[in-house]
Amino acid sequence: MALVLNEEQNMLKDAAAGFLAEKATVAHQRALRDSGDAQGFDSAVWQEMAQMGWAGIAIDEEFGGLGYGYTGLGLVLEQMGRHLSASPLQSTVLIGATVIAQLATQAQKEQWLPSIAAGEQLVSLALQEGAHHAPWDVTLSAQKSGDTYLLNGSKRMVLDCSSASAFIVVARTAGATGDEAGLSAFIVAADTPGLVCEQRSLVDSRNVGVITLTDVAVDAQHLLGSEGEASQGLGRALDIANIGLSAELLGLSVEAFTRTVDYLKERKQFGRVIGSFQGLQHRAAELFAELELCRSLVLQSLQAIDSAADDLPMRASATKAKLCQIAQITTNEAIQMHGGIGMTDEHEIGFFIKRARVAQHTLGDYNYHLDRYALLGGF
């Protein structure tokens, strides 16, 4: 695979950069945070994104999407990382629509994907139950009675919890906690009796929460695919989602680095710009080399999704682990090289480290994916 963008992809990347630079910048994110907006994003801006086709960018044309693939979606996510743009693109399009595409029947895809592509439905995955990402540690139960399932349990770290119109709830219909087998996925409307969403506050000020289900009754038609067979499709969807999150981490890391280099060229100390000090030059050069490696790694992994590569699990964990590592180093260095001003809320560089830490831990952090990569490699 050639690690270069074609003309259409370059146009998409430039269009996304221009739009986000005007409508969804770090300053807009600050305003959303300071206003205490429970939704966590601007609905009008989201509708503009949907009108441009972003909500359906990775959804097949037969379901009302653009069919640009995940390489196209990754380019948009990278630009969103650069501007720290808040939207349901991650929760609904990258994760929610992908889970539906991997698990649902043809009829279910025809029911849900067109409305997601049009920006009409916001769907969020409800998977995590413990303090850390562990996809098979599911205790939320789904007991079948006739044509109805009763769901009981709770989920945490549900993205866009308070604004989602429906949740994809992963429940256990057989087996024990930790077993890959016996998992089923249900799509549950947010206003279903017995389902309660409690918003939580994270350091990046995004919309996230805990949902609790108490005797939530759903018809069998809300079961995505076959009972007890969600693990394989869910695993692939999580791999795709982690590569998408890596694209966002790449964007925010590149922007944090760019802003830091600009600061090194302006800030003077001892009568000289601090960028002339060799020690800082070496640190910046090392970051530049690492970011170029990350850029190639992310693009290669995005292309691997679209080409249905057999080794996607290893690629996904390698990519997420590397981007977690470099995002942490880059944002730490950005704060340190900015000095005291980097620690203040008035300066925007601090917003990048906050978003980076949350994105790093979403769907598995550096340690989780490094360990998974080693296990997949036979270690």
C-alpha cells in the first residue's frame, strides 16, 4: 500500500481543516466548557458536518452513506484532533455505526444506518463496566422471556450519553464474566423505561456518562444479529474504532508540537530565542521524527481497514499503543517547553493534554494494547 493520499483524499482533508478552523476550534471548545453545556457539542455545527456528508463518510452507499471508507473518516478525525473539535463523530459514526455494520442484519442496517448518515440519530456504544477497558468482562445480563429480553446492569464511560437517541448495549446471555462467547448486543432507545443516564465530568469536558438499566424490556427485534455471537463483530468494530481514535491522537499531537515549535521561535531567554538552545532543538527533532512515524502508521492502519487486512487486530493495537505513547510524550513536552504559561488555563496548550489523556484511555490505553499486541504475537 502506498502511504500517500490521492487527490480526493487531499481535498477532503483540506475541506475538513478549513471548516473546523472556522466552526469548531479550541476557542469554541473552551466556550462550550465554560457554558456548562450538558450536550458537549454545538448541534448546529454537527448538522453542518452531517450536511457535508461526514456522518456517512464510512457508511456504504447502499445505506445512504458516501462510501469513502475509514481512510476518509480518519482524515477528518485527524483534523478534529488538531482543532479539538467536539462532535458525535467518534461516538456515533466511528463507533456506533461501525458496531451496527459489523453485527446487524441487513434489515437492521437499512433501519439504522441511513438515519445515522443523515445526522438524525445519535447512537452510542455501552460496553465498559469496570474502571478500565476490558471488553469481555461483561456482567450486565439479558434474560429472555418469550420474545422479550430483560436487561439489568450498568455501563460506564458511555460517550455522548446525555445526547444519544439510542444505545448499543452489550449484555451477557450466556457464559461467565471474561468469556468472549455468550455476548449479545441490543439497540435500546434512550427513552426506554428503566434506562437512566447520569452524566459524568471528565478532564476534557466532553459528554460522557453512566447508564443504569433496571428491568429494561426490549423486543427480540432489537437484538443485533444472533444471540450470544457478538464477540467477533464487536472485536473488529473495536479495532476499527481504536485506529480512528489513533488518527485523532495524531492530529492533536501534531498540533501541540506545531504550537510548541512556534513558541520556541518566539520566546526569548538570556537575550536569545529559546529555540536556539541545542537541548530544546534535540527534543523537538526527536518528536518530529516520532510524529512522522506515527503518521505513516495511522495511514497504513486506516488503509488496512478498507482493504480488509487479515492482521487488523495486531495493526490496531500496535497503532493505538504507539499513538498513546507519543501523544503522552508530545503533550508533556508541550507543557514543559511552554514553561509556566503552559500550566495556566488561559493558554490553549493545556487543552491538548486534557483531551489526549481521555482519548488515550478510551477503548484501551497504552498498557492494554501493548499487552494485547504481545499476546497476539505469541508472547
